[in-house]
Amino acid sequence: MATTDMTRKLLCFASGRPGDWEAICLDYDIAVQGRTFEEAQSLLELSINDYVESAAKEEPEIRDRLLKRSAPARVWLQYIFSFLWHTFRRKRLSDDDTLEHSFQVSRHA
């Protein structure tokens, strides 16, 4: 049987202010902190890769459970609410506002 190169898109979200960012992978419930969005995004990608590589070394039953783990429903709801809030709000950002980004990380399945 021929193998195919399958890539899974993982949903990730980052929020923060200059100097203080947090990023989370909703599909695996992995979170990191960084000083910039770019640093948080990079650290999250590294953490996801380490997590998947470690899970791949486990017994099949444990590996499958780890690779099907997801953030809790309340975290998904928070992400959805935040996305909708920032999409529909019309005011300018002030110094106290949090900046947010959603992004995908590609991971070979």
C-alpha cells in the first residue's frame, strides 16, 4: 500500500501586548508565552513538534489518545467569542487593549 503525505492544519490563537504574548494550539491544548507574537508563534510550533514526536514514541493506544487531545470546550468558546468580539467591534485599540491573532500550524499526520 502506498503512503500519502497527509498534512493536518492545527488551529492556534495568540493574544497579548508588546512584551507579553500567549499562544495556544486548540487542537492539542498546548500553550506557551513569549515577548512578541512571532516568538510565541515560534515557541508554539516547536512545542507542537516536540509533543507530536513524543506521542509517536508511545504505545498505539496512548499515542492515539494524545493525538486526539483537544483544548476544553470553555477554551474553544473563549476563542470563538473573542474572534466574534474583535471582528464586530468598531472602536480603535487603546494602550490597554489586547491584540489577537489566529493562525494555523501545518503538521504531518
